[in-house]
Amino acid sequence: MKFRCFFLMASIAMFSSPSSAQDLTIHVNKKGKVGFVDKNGTEVVKCIYESAYPFSDGYAIVSKSGKSGIINEKGEVVLPLKYSSILPWSGNTYLVKSGKLQGLASKDGKIILPAKYSYISKPNCYGKALVAVGGKATSVGRKQYKQNAKLGIVDKNGNILVTPKFKSLYEFTKNMNGVAPYGGGLAMQGDLFYVTDTLKTDCSYLGFNKNYSTDKAGVMDGNGNEILKTGLYSQVMMPCDGMVRYYIIKNNETYCGYHNLSNGKKIEACRIKSKIQDITFITHGDFAGDMAPVNDGSWHFINKEGQTVRKDYKGIKFDNHGLWAALSVSGKWDVFDLQNKDIKELSDYDDINFPDTDGNDMIYVVKKDNHYGAINKSGNEAIPFIYDNATGVVHGFICVNKDGKWGVVSCVGSKIVPIEYDSILLPSERSTTDFWAKFNGKYYHFNSSAQKLSSVGYAAVSNFVKGIAHVRPADMTLENTEVNRAQMFVPNTVHKDIEQVDIEKSKDAFGILVNTNDQVVFSLPVSTLYIGDVFNNLSKQNFRNLNKSEEKDILLQVTKENRSYDLKSTLSEDEWNY
């Protein structure tokens, strides 16, 4: 280990009480050797080491002859100097490395995990980490991975929760691109595009595979107990309300069913007379409360014993407040709760739209007699039934249509945007009250006071996020520059034909940034691929006004994964190597 952050200290001879380890300071003698002195300059740990970390909780990492160990405040070696490196891992636990192998040790020198593992990730916010044995080091972009390793889970105290024996593990979450390869699973091994080197969830349940293929997964709990065995299930879904939804493709038929985690019993929900190649639609749904919806030609609901409790529906909707809506054969909607209790006040309408998930007003947009209005949960009219069409409530606002034009009203029916626009883009954040309204092919900016804030119309817009929107001016052109071409491609990919990209034909993907005061906060064209990275850079600078050179530097920085360059050199367009 090479650690050169040393502090020189002059010796001061004076009587004092014994110093604690926290009072000890790294000291370098005239020969360049490292030790520790107390606050009076008295040598406590002899200067015999080549490098050292400061003391922490009575212990310090030291190195000699290229090997690292741990000493206490008396200078006694508590962990032998035999490791290639020692690094802080979690709390009072260190990550120790012996060549290419890793292990865990406590600060007082006790071995928690011997250095026999090929990889140990940092613990996540739930105190759990990925641990691997074997495998071959590989990389994607600048990230290092272990390919073909066997994986397991370790907690922050070094206890092995899941023995590292699985060739593939899948967390029930999505990757950065919103892809859910295992019905909601993020792969930690297998296809490198889905690989992660750390954990995100609490690992209560994991998908796993003993092979390297991306199908035939099983399900285990956070202690490594196998609940659904691999090899049988074509696709497994995240456990919900104690039930695991699964699909089995066999003999050109698709079997849809559930596994009850509490008693181990399986329920065959339905059988589809075809082979589903890509399960991206609802053939049946997860349990919510006591029921789950199943589609075998028409929708019905089953309980956890597999018994049908409702049947003969043409469509369903679910409200995150805990309500189901089901379209009956009569064309009316039945609304009921998770315990199968009818909500008559909301039922028998031609259409119903639930409020948004965090809405406080609990206003339901409904249709009756070919007109749309709104009611509250008690069934009382909140907005008169005078509109030809209407959307559901989004953050307290409703888009309404009359005579082919759109506007916005509040949950109490007051007009916010006049009903005279071709389309409306409602806010995506509850704290945002700024709208986009489209007229004659351009988008215009409104606020909740029905005030048109800008006469500038844009060809394309995005919602305001923290007061910033990505917009494309109608007259925007793009120069065929390296920075613009680089923004056309996803990071960590190789594109040899990048010089032949026709930027102007791809201008729909580019735009500038404006705030809710219609001020431009980033004037250079930014691709939708990099808007998040640019936004984060601006946020760190409190969205101050930047000059063109500063804006260009940001774009060069966020697109750096698309090129190779000498890290010691000055980054510029001239150094790009596609």
C-alpha cells in the first residue's frame, strides 16, 4: 500500500499524562520511516513503517515492505503485515486483500472472512453486500466485474447469508434503463449489460439461476433458502402479499400460477393455449390484499386458495389507494376494495379514472350519459358532466376536452388553462404547477393561475423537474461537431461509424434548458441521453449562469465514456478517439 499523506511534527519535551490513540499523529523521521508521536512529540510507535493511516478507534493500518497490517496504540501488531492492501469497509470492519483475493477483518485484527473471495462489494443501505468466489476479471467501460463467478450475500458484520454458489442472482428491481429481465429483476451475473457490482434492495427475496442463461429462474429468500427451484419456471415475478407469480411454458401452452410462501401450496390460475415468448403484458396480476386478477379470455378474481370470487369482466383498473375497478359485461364499472367489498358510491359509471397515487383530494373523473365530470368518494358531484373527454386527476389537475380542444381545470372545477389548445402536458411533480399547452404545432408555458407566461413556442418540451424543462426551439439547428455526435450514443458502446452520423436528422433528440421564468439556463443543445447528467452538473453549481465554454466543458465531461483518451492530458475535442 502506498499512502503518502504524512504530517511532520516538531518534538516538544514536556511532562503530560499518557496519550490516547486519538492523540497520536503520524510522524516521519529523517530516514523517511513512519511512526506515531503523541501531542508532546514523544515517539509512541517507532518509525519503522513505510506508510500509515491515522488511528481510528485505537487502531491504525500500517505498511512495510509492500505489505499491510493493523497495529494498536501501543504499536503492537494485531493483524500481521501480510496483506497487499487493507481498506475501510463498514463500521469497524476492514476489507483485506491478499493478491487478487479478498476477505474481512475487524479493526482489532480478528479475521471475519478469510481472504479467499474474488470480490466483496460495499454494503448497501440495508447492510448487505455481494460476495463472489472464482470468476474472471472483465470490464465494461470503466467498471470492473467478475465474469462467471459464483455469487452469494454477506451482511455488514461479515456473516454469510447466502452461500456464494449461484452463477446468477437477480434482485427484484429494475436496472438504470428501466429493464426488468426477470419480471422485475436486476441481474448481478450473466449478460454484462445487466450486471451490477453492488446490491440495491434488502434482498428479502432473490431470483437465482444455477446456469448462465437468462431463463428458468428460481426464487430464494434472503437467507438462501430455495423457495422455487430453478429449471421449471420460465419467468418468476417479485413476491407480493405472500404470493409469487410465475409462468411455465410447456408444450406450446403457458401456465400461469402462484406459489403461496406461507404454506408452500401452488395455485394454477389459468392456462393459455399458446406459447408466450415475451411476457410484457398482464395475463394475470399480483395479489393485492386477498385477491388477484386472472385473464383466461375474460377477467376474474381469485383468492389465495384459488377460488373464484368475482368473474366475467372485460377490463380492470387498480388504484394504489386500495381499490379495484372492473368493467362488467353490461358496460358499467364495479368498484370494490381489497377485501371484495363493493364501493357503490363509485360504481355503475360508463368510465372511471382513479386519482393519482399521492393525491389528497380523492376526486374521481367519471363518465355518464356520454359526458365526463368528477365525483368525490361519497359519490357527490365535484365537476359538472359537461365535457366530451377528461383525464384522471394528476397532482390536483384535470385535463378536459370540449369540441375538440383541451384545457385544464382544478378538482373543484375552476379553469386554469382555457379550453382552446390542441393538447396539454400536465406537471409530473406535485410541487410543480407549470403546464405546457400545444397550439398550432408549438408548446406554450402556463402556470396554475391561468397565466400564459411566454409567447415563445417550442417544437418539443418535457415536464419541469425542480423548475427546469428540456425544450427544443422551433428554429434550432445542430452543428456537426464531435460533442453533438457523441451525444447520439449510449455510454460504454463502440460506434465506428460515428463520423457518418447526420446530426440534423436527429435534432428531435436535442434541446436546451429553461426554467419556470422562461430563462435559458443551458444554451448548448443537449441530447435526451445526457440530460440527467447535465442537470446534475448544473444542480451542483446552483444553476448559475454559465458561459459557452463552461457549458461545453460539461458536455465533454458527461460524454467521456464514449471515447478514449490519455487521463494525464487536457481533455479537448482534438483528443477524442472514436
